Amino acid sequence: AAAQADGRAPGNAQGEEYRLDSAAISHLDDCYALASAVKVPLIAIAVLAIAAAAHVGVRAGRKNLGRVLTCAGGLTIAAFLAFGAAALIDFDAFFALFHGMFFTQGTWTFWYRSLLICSLPEGFWMGMGILWFATSLLLSILSCCVGVHLIRKRGARPQTTDIQSTRFNR
């Protein structure tokens, strides 16, 4: 009804405009295949990163783990700021570059009034981008804070027994 009210859809909802064409279905299949293909490697990378951080913490100490966490969070924030700046400067070029990396040329361009574009409008993608950015930013800030805390935290002094203290006092 909203699409009909602002002129994006005809008054007759039974028309051909309300079916995804083969190009749109093909693009959705490509998106699903991409998401399915990267799911397992991303989980593996997360597990390896956690294992590597644990290894650094055990073998190199908490200060070095703190440095790793601070650098990782800072680099992630810097990357997101760079991508965000590129998108703000020229969103169309950023969009084309992003889609060109993952999809065959010509398989991801659609008429602005196509059902695929109207059903997943720019506002939806902006909201998803903001959610992705905010989540990544918060986790990166948390990583930096934990890292700084580990770097600055003073270790507890080892407790001495009465025997040790009397031996050193002689």
C-alpha cells in the first residue's frame, strides 16, 4: 500500500511487477551462496583468533595480550572509519566496488522500481549497515579497553612465607 501511495507500484497488485524475475532470483541465489561459503571460514577464523589470543596470553604474558587486543581493536576501528569515509565520499563507487568483489559484473544491477529493490530498499540496507558498524565498533572499543586494562594492570606481588622472610632478613 505504501509503494502504491508514493508511486512505486501500480494500483493493481496482481500484475507481473509483484513477481521476482529470473535475474533477481539469480542474484538472491548468488547472495545465499556467498553467505553460505563464508560462514564456516569466518567461524574458523574466530576460533583461531581466540586460540591465538589465549596462546599469546599464556606464553607471552598479559601485557603482550593487552597489546594484541588494543592493536586489533584499533585497526578494526581504523578500517571501518576508512570504509565509512569512502562510502560517504562516493557511495555509488563504494557500492560498485563492494559488489564487484563478490558478484559477476551485471548480475547485481536492477531497475530502481524492480520488486527486489523495492522490497529491500536503501533504508533497510542503511539500517543494516549502521547495525553492523555499531556492533563492530562496540566490540572493537571493548577489545581496546580490555587491552589497555591488561597493559596497565599491576601484577600481584608474590606472597612470602615466614621462613622466606626470616631467611632474607638475616
